[in-house]
Amino acid sequence: MESSRVLRNSSPTTLFARWGTALLRLLPAELAHDIGMWMLERDLIDILPLPSLSPLLDGLDAPVPGIGDLAHPIGLAAGFDKNARAPRGFSRMGLSFLELGTITPRPQSGNPKPRLFRLEDQNGLINRMGFNSHGAERVRSRLEKLAWNHDPVPLGINLGKNKDTSEEAAIEDYSHGLEVFAPYARYFVINVSSPNTEGLRGLANEHFLKELAFRHKKDLGKIWVKLDPDMPRKTFQSLVQALAEAGFQGLVLTNTHRVEQPEKGGMSGHPMALQANACLEWAYEVTRGSLPLIASGGILSGQDVYQRIARGASAVQIYTSLVYRGPLAVYFMLQELRNEMDLRGVKFLSDVKGSYYHESQSRSSNP
């Protein structure tokens, strides 16, 4: 029998959201994204009577060190709202924390269009946006006017370098962002993992990141690092160990998977779920839960959320699921997460965290 907390599939809200999402997917991907952002920026999301999340939240609180005690574990991944245009709209969709960006010090247009592609049959995306950014000063002015209250929905800033900044000078770009946005961000994420800016992934090395940590050691409790999923395991784990020793607050795992076909760029969504899961396992193997992790990449359902928390993540971030599931994505994913927990007899999300490893040990000791 259907629970009273479940929004019926035939409700006007559900039908409106699903038809609207389907209509947007008839348009080229970046145009659809721009229309969606335009609507969110103008608070047109309020036209849709979104259901309350409150009946779903009991036991789903997710404390994340350096970010806050979140109402639930599902937040917005970087890349959707690159220029802080619509944080209010995203918070009204029910996301528990928001990561804006990637923001570069100077404005840049990014790579030539087309640069965003759907993989409809796989629930995936490929992008080669190339850090299209309004620049730090314009975004700072926007955030100053916004006067965001972080207590209900913490807001973070994802930082990158300009494409014409050399690797030798890149640290100045990141330092600039950390300084400019210090009054406006609950936390920061250092993006050295996008495949769409030449030379960027080369910055994911111990020397560069430890130098950045030394420069900003007073602020390390607010600084996370986002890694890519394409490193060999040994390289990845060595870097995770170095970042933990340097004192960074935590890791976001992971950015997109680099591909050449059917389009060149970074792949997100369901096709990269296994890689992203593996990276969580590799990181947990090194740190044994001592370094906070946020999971990103290939999270489209509540079952996916459950599996990332079970693999040691404190919270998750979504992007592609908003494209395919629309403005009710968070609501439906929380329903599915709650159902998964009920099925397994789990009342509190805190009991799920890291459980994958305990279950694996139990299986190995009882063949």
C-alpha cells in the first residue's frame, strides 16, 4: 500500500514537472540548461507547488565537517550554477547544500559550442564547457547582494584557474578566489580535476596542493579538493594520503570521466557510477574514514545515495539527475533512500555510513 508520504505519480505537480522536463529535453542540451537557469533565477520554480520534504527527513540528517549539519545528504554539484545566478531557486528544490562554480578569477567564455551533450539511452551527459565563467568580481558582487544565510542551506564555492594562466602561476588564481570569496562561502572546493581545461589535471599533484595548503593553512578547515576518477589506483591513493597529511578538510569524489567518444569531454551520470564508487573505496582504504568525503558522479536514485553513504561519504552531490528527473529529483531520491533504509531495517542514515566495509568483512570471514 502506498505510504502517505509518497507523492502520487499522477498528481498535477508530478505530471507538470515530468512533462516540463521532457519538453526541455527536446531542445539542445545547453539551451535547455539556460532556460532552466533563467526560470530558477526569476523564482519561477514557485509556479510548481513542490511537496514538503519534512515527512521524509526523520533520521536523514547528515553532519559534514566544515560545512554543517545538513537536513539530508543531497546537495548540488558544481557546474550547474556556475555564476551564482540562482541559489534561491535551487534551495527551493530541496537541495540541502549548494556548490557554485567553477569560478575563475577573470571572465572567460569557455569552449566553443556545442559543448554539452545528452546520452539519453544511458542517463548520462558529456560536457566540454571549459570553465565558462563571469569572473570572480562579478560573482562576488552578486553574492554580496544575495546576503546568503548558510544555516539552513550552506553554500560553497568551486574554484578554478583561467585557461590562459600557466601551471606555474595557477596557485595565484586559486589564492585569489579563496581571498575574494572568503566572506561569502561556507566552504571551498579546489577544482584540479576537470578534463576540459588544458593542463588543469596536471595540478593534481602533491607539490602544488601542499603549497596551496601552506599558503592558506589558517583556512584549511574550509577547503576541500575535487579529484578526477581517471588516475591509476596507486597514484590516486598516494595523493589522497598526501592531502590528508596536508590538512585539507576533505575530498569531493569525483569529477567527470574523460572521454573521446561519442564526443570529447567529461562524462557524467550513470555511465561513470562504477568508477566513482571505486574511487570512494580507494580513498576509504587509505583514510579509514578519517578524511571526510563527498560523493559526486553517477548518483541518480536514492539507492545510489545509499551506496555512496555506505562507502563512506558524508553527503552526495547531484547534477545529471536534475537533467533527467527534473525539479522533483531531490524529493523522489529521498523517497527512494527512505525506502531503501526501510527495506534494510535502518532508521538512521548515520548507521549506513561505512557499512559497506563492515558487511564486506563479515562476508569474507563467513564464506
